[in-house]
Amino acid sequence: MNHLDKRVLGKTGLKLPLLGFGGAPLGELFKKVSITQAEDTLYQAYNNGIRYYDTAPFYGHGLSEHRLGHMLRQKIRSEFILSTKIGRVYNPFQGYPKDFDGSPWLGGLPFQSYFDYSSEGFERSYVDSTLRLGLNRIDLLVIHDLDQGYHGKKIQQRLKELESGVNWLKKMKTSGLIKGFGAGINDMQMMSVFMEHFDMDFFLVAMPYTLLDQSPLEGVFSLCKKREISIIIGSPYASGILAAGSKYKSTYGYIPATNEILKKIKFIESICRKFGVPLKAAALQFTLFHPLVSSVIPGMLNKDEVMENIQMIKHPIPGELWLEMKKNGLLHHEAPVNLPVYK
């Protein structure tokens, strides 16, 4: 695979490169990131051909957008594709910055948010993002974190609120101010809920389609295909464990991995070793075999991670590796892969 190759995103007509840049680490989720490190990482990505960048107001409470915008403002706007999220509105923290609890972010900026999925909330979020980025055009907008984990019993209320928000998104798309819109997915069940109520261009899937979980193949992806809804994979390494492997205290779904997951990872690692394939290469490329997937956007924390992701997407993987994984029940039997061709 070549990270510069492109695929069309749903009904938007927009072509995304196979490898994009996930901006969450720039918001200092697990580690503090200096300005120098952030700039070096972003310039390394751009200088090596990466042209799709995803961020969100939530990432570091504005910090990721500020850092990404600083680099992108210096580039030709037509050369890159940019997406950010909507659904949270930010206000300044009223106390001293040292008293601000920015969790789950280790660092970030002293701004606090509230959820608002209405047309007014989306417009405020969009305008604020353009100001933080210093860019007057955003290509794709993503409805952020509308799921049970964040909203619990208020989920129906939020979906009702979203009706006016989606109408606003449609107007933005029709007017040409954005190229398309979608929804970020942490909980696979929400994909069916969104499709039942709204027409959108794509889902940005954070967890449910990886080497460790192919449950969307049980029906949800079929519905997406019928509706011409594309998939962007937001966490190909399943929040860390498919990058670090079983030897480290890795997270799965942003929490410590269970013994069951660790056992599965060790089995996958043993097959990867047999064929001389890095676990990261298998994890990254697997998601891209599915025809619905337009792009994969792993988070990148430093220059080395940028280059490693580019190398992993290019690393040759024999079809026999995928065949052995399927034979051992590690992959769904319908998961698209490049199986070996025997003559």
C-alpha cells in the first residue's frame, strides 16, 4: 500500500489519502507535548506527503486546533484536507489556570465545554474552530461523542436536539462551505441509530473495526454500503495495544487491557512473527482492506511515529498471514484481506 493513494469519501466527491494525521496527541492526552515537538511532528508529516489532518475542540480543550492551525496556515489551502468536530462549545475557565482540571487531558488549555448539538451550538463550535485554527475553511465536520457513554439517559434528548444541527450541516454542505459531514463513533450501536434518523456522508470510527474487533461486519457495514456512507478509521491501534503489543502496559479502548485481550494479542503477535511482519503493519493495513474505508488516521506524537506509520502502511504482508489468522478464528470470516492466490 502507498500512503499517498486516495479513495473517495462517500457521496462527497472528496478524495482522502489512505494515511491521515490524527490530532488527539497534540492535545496532550497521555503525555505533555512541547511546542517544538508538536511543530516537528506536524512538519515531518507534511514534508512526507500527509495531506489529511483531523482534530477537535475537545483535544486539549483547543490546544490541538491551535497547534495544527499554526502549521497549516503556512501551507497552500488547496493542498490539504481538514476535519474537526462539533458538539461541544467552549468558554474560558473563570479561575486561575493552575486550578483548572483538564482531565482526561494531561495538559491542554484552561477552557471548559458543554454539549450542544443544536444548530446554534454547531455554528458556534464551527466559528470558534475557524478562529483557533486561523483558517476560514474546514472541509469536513464530525458530530462528536454523541453516545451512551457520554450522555446516558439524555441520549434521546440529544438526538432530538441534533435534528436542527443536522439541518444546519446540510445547509453548510449545500452552500459549499463544507464538503461533507459525519459522526464520530465510539459505540458501534450508535451507527444504526444515526442511520435510522439522519443521512450523512461518513462515520469516523474510533474503536469498533480493528484487528481485535470486526463486529461491524455483522450488519452495520452492509447498511453503510447501501447508503454510500464511508468509514474513516480513527484508532487503528485500538488506543495503543496494537502498536505497543503485549509486552507493555497497553490500553485497549483507552483503559488497561484485559487478560482476554492480552491473550488474543499474543496469538496475533506469534503469527506476525512467523511471517516477519510488525504488529503495527498488520493493524494499520488490515483496516484499509475494507472497501468502505477511505482513510486511517492514527494519532502521531513525534517525528519517529510519523515515519513509522508511513513505513508500516508500505510494509509487504503475505496473504498467508491473513489466511492463518482466519483459520485460527482471530479474524471474522468475512473480513476483507488479500488472501494468497494459488496457481
